[in-house]
Amino acid sequence: MANKLSSRDRELLYTHTDRIIGQRPYEAGEFKMQDRDFILFELLDISGRTILHKNLSHAAAYNHTETHYGLYPAVDIKEAGFKSGTFKVRYQFLRRMAGNDSAVLVKTQNPNQGIIYPKDNDFHITDDGKVYIGTEENYKENDGQVEQLKIESLKYEIEAISPSRTEIRLKAKNIKTSDVLGDRGSYQTDFSNLQEITRYYNIKEAGGAGVFSFIGDPNNTKTITVTSPTFAAATPHNGFHESMVGGNFIIKNVFKIRETLEKQKSGINIIPNASLEELEFDDGGHLKIGALVSPDWDESLHFNAVKAVGWDSGFMSVTALGDAYSDTEGIGYHAHAVQGEGVNGGVCLKFPDMNEPFMDTQGWYGDAHRLLKLRTSVLPALQGIDIAAGDEMNISFDLKTTAPGKGVNVFARYPQKLPDEPMPTHPLMLDISQVLAAQEASNAEESPGVSNILPEGYLSNTSDNAQGIEAMPSNDSRDYEQGYASGAIGMTTANYQIGGTGHWKIVNITTNWQMYDSDPPDYETWEWGPNLHHAMHNGQYTAAGMLSPGGGWEWDGGQWISRSSISTQAMDILENYKVTPVNDAPADPPAGFMEITQEQIDAMIETTSDVNPPPNNLKDILDMIAEPADMSPSDYGDSHAYPIVC
């Protein structure tokens, strides 16, 4: 988007976003790219008080993903001398900009006072701990009249602490890391540069001609060349350098003919948890996996699914799937997130388009490529991130597929208007007679469960009943797919490794380990249990929703439920929403009321004598309004408007 925001303005606008430090040109590279990088490890007790701290090499952090480093707190705690206990740890990733912890020997006599004495040169330490230039023989030959050396660290000294104890003033020691006379060296120049915010270079030569010029078409070029020996000599990198990116190049007395505004990348990633590494856990601190991510899908097919924060589970409901896949949401594969299959073993989104074996399922009327979709939560508001209509969005990700040429579609959607509320299709008036009838029928009929009466079509979830539909498969994992299959608790025989109808599921697994080379390979022994009442069978054996002969009890798939309790809930709702007038009825009709006579009504009816007359009984009208079935216009006496007389 075209704009005139300064780099400082952008920095303030983007403070709420995440970015990798070091990717900007003037930041001198990402962490671990320089030898000056290190990690400050702090060990704290449970109340947050520091126990100890120490510096770690940047090599202690390994590349977990492209955007995350990994560390081993347990190792660092043990190396700190602790074998047990409860601690907090804090890691700070730092780059040393000036000074260091090492000690050096410096000369003490002018004109070389403060210059570092090379560590490879000879020096002598006396019994009282003093250090002198040269060997012990030199020291004795000159009766100790040789230059004394001073031990100094390359740290900076604290000169003063503010009364509020929130600020300190540092000063550099008289240490020169260069042996060139008059050159302070990096120890002092680095300290001076820490205080520098902006550096100015004046590019000019004698005569001023040809110092800089535009390269290429002068009407379109953005490239400037500078031919200034003075400028090259004054800059640390012999001219322009990437650390200058973001600075200003000022040309005095320039004649401006026009200004071109260009689109710039914002550098903002609007996708929440784009790396997918932040996963959801339950209240007990356990990772949500398999059925904990979505209890409605087939756990045997999604046993390794995880839930990424800021993303949905990937489960598609009946409403989302449409009539072509009616009541099949509990069957087949859905899109989901998995661990260990992404870049560098990270988390990725998986779209297993492998639902062809389930096409014979009742209600599966569409093709084998049922929709697989994962969505993020609400994206951040565009107004707060400097984006407007017409801007372009750059989408990039790593894609791996087992089918060459097969990819995915990516959509970004923002609301453009308020959602439309669909027209109600159900009656707007409750038929109280149906509620009262249900209560009366339930009170007049004894629960069928007392006489052990089961609804027609119900089949209990037992091994014998399951055996009558599908033979129990082998319990030896070596009898399947290429001599070995991997099982999971809850996996049904509908799994592609078994190839059954799903009337059995694994309820227990025993792993048989190989102890010696002569033993058979590792394998699993599976204990099978009946699976007749799983959602994948669409209630075929549960008979849920069946009514008792008297209509007063309803079977919920496992027991009889009194319809009286259901109707009582409806009556409670009516009672809660009942409106009691607080004033007497008004004596006069409202403004705009027009009285209509019987003659006027008769005249209106005569004009519509070619259609069926409307009902003139209020009860008939209310019954029609409360009728849940779809009714054609003819049921209401065509579409003419009739007056209702009460």
C-alpha cells in the first residue's frame, strides 16, 4: 500500500506482531550468526528469586524449527550442581555489543600506558603476585627495574547508580586494544558507539562535480552511485553498507519533478500460530490428541490428530458437508493437524484424501473426494495493521504430497456485511395441545423398561450380536497388511489395515517384544470388543427415537425416557417467558384503529369467491399455524389476504 510512514512509525504500528530479530539489514544477522552471541541462563526458585546465573554458548540452543530454538533446562540445572528440586529457569538470548569477561595484561608506563600486552609474549610473576614484562632472567638481570603489567578485565566499570536504583552510569577503563599509538582500539570505540543513535557522513569533494550520479534512465532509476574517496575513507565499510538501510540520503538543492508512491511489504503475518507449534492441552495438562480433539470422528483414523491453538479441529459436520454426505461425518478421514510430519519434524496440516473405501456407506452419495478443510480463528482487524482495499496478500507455505500435482486451495475471508438471518421455517406459535398430550400419555403409561420391553430394531452391543453380523477378526497383528499392522485403542475393523465393516473395535493391546535375534519380530495381540452402537452405523442398532406403544416414553438408544419430562421442560420455558400485564387494559383503541363492519367483510369475501373461503374458526387457524408440516398456498385459501374476525 502506498504510504508515507517513517520506519519509526512502522515500528510502533507493528509492536503487536512477532518477527525474527536479526533479519533487518542493520541488525547484523540472526542469533547464532556471530561469535558475540551468547545465552544468559538464570536459575530461580519458585518465588522468582535468582539462585544463580551464568553465560552459555550460543551452541547450547539447537534449531528446533525454522523459527524456534530448543534448549535442555534439565541439563543446565544439573550442570549448575542441582540434582532435584522445583525451579524456574529463564533464558535470555543476547549479543555482546562491547566488552567481554576475559582478562588481559596492560602496560602501565607512558607512552604505552593501557595498551594490551600480547599474551604470547614472555612475562614473569613474582611471589607477591606482581606481573612484569620479560622472563624471570630479565627481571633478575635488571634488579626488578622492568615495566610492571596490570591485570584488567575487558568489562566496563559502574561509575554511578541513580537514587531510584533504576539507572547506572558506565565508564570505560584506560585499555587500548590496539598497539598503534593514538588508536583507542575496539574496547573504547565499541563503548563509544553504544551511545551513538545517528551518524552523519557528508559526501563531497573539491569542485563538487561527479561526486554522485543516477544510474540508468534518470526518469525511473532508483540507483545512485557515489564516487567519493573521502566518503569511502570515512566509513567503516569503505562506502555504503547494509547497516545503513533505513537511513536518509539527502540531496541539497534538488529540483523535484514528481513523486512515485510504491507498495511495500508490511512484514506482518496475520495467520495466528502460523508455525502450528502451539498446541492445546486439557485442564490436566495433557496434550489433546485423537478423540480429545474431536469426539465425533473415527478415532482409529485420527488417533494422532492434535489441536493447534487458533485453528479448528478439521472435523466437518453434517451441515457443512451437505446432502451429498448425509450423516457420514463420523466415517472416513477429516483434515487434521499432526505432529512429526512437518518441516524438520514439526507440526503440519494433513489432508488425507483417502475416503474411497467409505463410499458404500449409507448416506454417502457424493464422490470419494469429500471436502477436507481447516480454518483459523478470527483474523486480526485490518484497520490496525495499515492495510486497505487493493493491497495484495502474499501466501507461502511448504507443501508435501504423495500424489504429484495435487495441491490445496487457500482462502482468506473477511466479512463485508452483516450476516443475513434466514427466514424461519418452523411454526412461530407453540401448540400447547401437543405438550399436554405428551404429558398425559406419559402419566397414563408405565415405563416399558419395567417389563424389560425393548424397542423394535434394537440390538444390544454384545459380542454374540456383533459375531452374527461380522466375524471377529484375528487378534494377531501379523495376520494383516504385509505381515504387520499397527493397532490403537478404539480402532475398528473398518480401518484400512483390517478391511472390515466396523462392528468390532480394539479394547486392549498387548505388545510382544523380541528378546533375542532368534525370536519372532515384535507384534501386537489385540482384544476385540463389540462396536454396534458407534456413530458410524447411523443408529442402525440403537433404535434411538422410537416411542413406546402408548407414546409416553422415548428410547434414547440405551434406556426409556419419559416424554413427560421433555414436555415439562417446554412448559417451564413458557412459564419463564410468560408476560403478566402490569396495568389495566386501555379503555380506548390505539391511534390509527379503523373499525370494520360486517358489510365490508362480506364485500371483501365476494371479491374472492373464485377461491376456497378461509377458515372462520379461530381454533382451525391456530391449528394450521402450529402445524409443523409444509403446506402449500392452497391450504390457506390461496395467497389472498383475508380478514380474521375474533
